[in-house]
Amino acid sequence: MQAFAIDFQNDLTKLMRWRRDVRRFRTDPVDAATITHCLDAFSLAPSVGLSEPWRVLKVESPTARAAALDNFKSANMQALAGYSGEKAKLYSGLKLTGMEDAPVQLAVFCDDQTAQGANLGAATMPETRRYSVVGAITLFWLTARARGLGVGWVSILDPARLARDLDAPEGWSLVAYLCVGWPQENTDTPELETAGWQTRARHLVIESR
Amino acid sequence: MQAFAIDFQNDLTKLMRWRRDVRRFRTDPVDAATITHCLDAFSLAPSVGLSEPWRVLKVESPTARAAALDNFKSANMQALAGYSGEKAKLYSGLKLTGMEDAPVQLAVFCDDQTAQGANLGAATMPETRRYSVVGAITLFWLTARARGLGVGWVSILDPARLARDLDAPEGWSLVAYLCVGWPQENTDTPELETAGWQTRARHLVIESR
């Protein structure tokens, strides 16, 4: 297993280009086998000390969904209060979550207290455990997109409140709230760019030392 | 652009399976165009508010390399002091960095103070800026592996000291130190598993709420 074929390399770049943050979902369900297959990608992610600290809560009950949506609404109202003038007007018109429609919703946590891995690699940078969870989410996202599924990452939330509302075990901290489902449309342009909030710079700052 | 072909989906899973943390590199150089191509993947990553907060320093000079290696050695000695008995013996025998051999070494930072994105999505969870950098690293890693390149993430470091030693701009925080090069061997098994430090659990904790 050396390099992968050129065609695959090109398609991989294409996948990354078409992987977007989706906030507009169709409401039809996603079959359980497809979701399970995508979740399997978590276990292929790198993790510090092989700690595999990712933990997933499927947010399914009406009570849990309502708590999460209410959390978003509060955080979003607070965020809006941080802008003024044209920027506030623009912000209030943005669609920043698919929580009202997405058929599958996942709260992804990091178990900061896991004994697995015996703390290897995490002594000076304990945040690498959470970074491991982010890597796993990225693999999940690509796997889902390869199947045509859309994923949207909601971060406008009070993470401690969500953990409490979802009765997350002690020591778990929220890394991401993911909305998953079939997208209403496919695009290679971020919605924040289309909406005029922010243009991609696309240049990577690289300096030598 | 709907779903990708089944063959691609299968190869993507294979890529994730063969993406390993590499610590044993051949010393022959990697051509600049290949590295540039892999770095281009950063710009395809999702970022909170489209903030694109990733910043990369190529660690190239003998002085910078020596500072980074010395940083690792200090942190690793401290980490070793945290283990005793058999675990200490096992730890001291592990190869945890490829910094002595890897031809390309990158210090990857997050610009926590970037104005890009106007803080959208990062008010309640500012850590999502760093998480954006981790997503970009993950895309870089997959792109590199697809070309047969190995990547190793070193986290046994004092991040503040490294930022100082590399003269990183104010407000940048270290997310990862990456070693990149042609791997001495390819495997689908983590070195920590082979070395007997930690077995992968591979089961994903999933509960419903």
C-alpha cells in the first residue's frame, strides 16, 4: 500500500472541495445503516496515545431536540447583540443551523478523563484529546459527503448547558453538534460567502524559520 | 455532484485505514511541489465563520530544528517521570517522534485573534477556531497519505516555548507539530499498538437521548 491512484487523488480533492457546511436539509430520513457506516469512520481517526476519546450522543427525543434548539436560539441572540448596524442586519438574516430540519443530530463529546492511552502525548497539550475528536469528526464528514449526505457543524451553543441538558456523563465536554441529512442542494461555495458575510482568503500564510 | 462512486467510497475508507501516525522516516527530501499540493488542502477545510485561522511555519533552519527537538526531549523526560515500573520501562522504549529524520517539519498554529469571520460561530465556543485548524490538518494528512507520504503529529512539547523559539507572531497558538516525509514502511496498525502500549478499543460509544 504505497501511493493511491492519481484518479483517486483527484477525486479526493474534489470531495474536499464539495464538502460543505450544510444548513438546509431535506426532512426525509437517512437509513440507519448509512449513518452507522459513516460513524465507523470515527474509529479510523488518529488519537493522542490511542486514547479514542470520542463519544457520541444521538439527539432524538423531542425533549432533547427542543433543549438543543432552545440553546442555539439563546446563544444566537446573544451573538447577534455583539454586532451593530449593517453587520447586525446581515447576521440576523443568516441561516446558521439546520437543527429544525435535519433528520439526524449528533452531539459529539470528548471524554477528557478517559484512562485509555494512559495520558501518552497529552501531558503538556491535554487539548490534543479534543483535537483527536475533531479529526474523527472530519473523517465522518468526508465519509458522509462521499455518500451524498450533508453535515452541518453548529457551534453557536452553550456547551456546558447542552451537556447538562443531554445528561452527558461527568467529564465529557462538547466538541461539536452535528446536523446530518440529505442536503437541499449541493454547492462548492460556503453559504457565508454566498450570503456576503465573509469571502474566503484561500491563501495560506506560510513562513520559514 | 451527488454521491461519489462506490469504488471511490471504498478507497476513501482504505485511505483512512492506512493513514497512520508515522515516526520512522526516510531522510530523502520531498519535492516542494508535492508539499505545496498537500498544503493546498488546508484551504479546503471547514472553518468557523470562514475565519481560515490556520497559520504554518516551516521549521527548516538548524537552529529552529534544534530548539524544537530540545523542547520535545524536555517534555518527553517530564512525561516519562509520570510513569513508574513496567509502564515507565515501556514508555522509555517507545519511538514518539520522527523529528530527528523527517525532511519536512511544520509547526501549525491558530491565529486566535484573526478578524476574519468577525467572530461568527466562535462567541460561546472560541475553541472552534483551533478545531478548524485541526480539520485542516486532517485534510492535509489524508492528501499526503494518498500520495504515499507519511505524517506524524508530535504533541509532547511545551507549546508556548515552541511559539517563542520560532518567533511566532503574537496571538498564534500552537496546534500541532507535524513531521512529514516518505515512511520507512507502510502499515495499517498504530505503532503504539504494535509496541504494546495501548490496544484500540474500536468501539464507538453511542447513546441516544
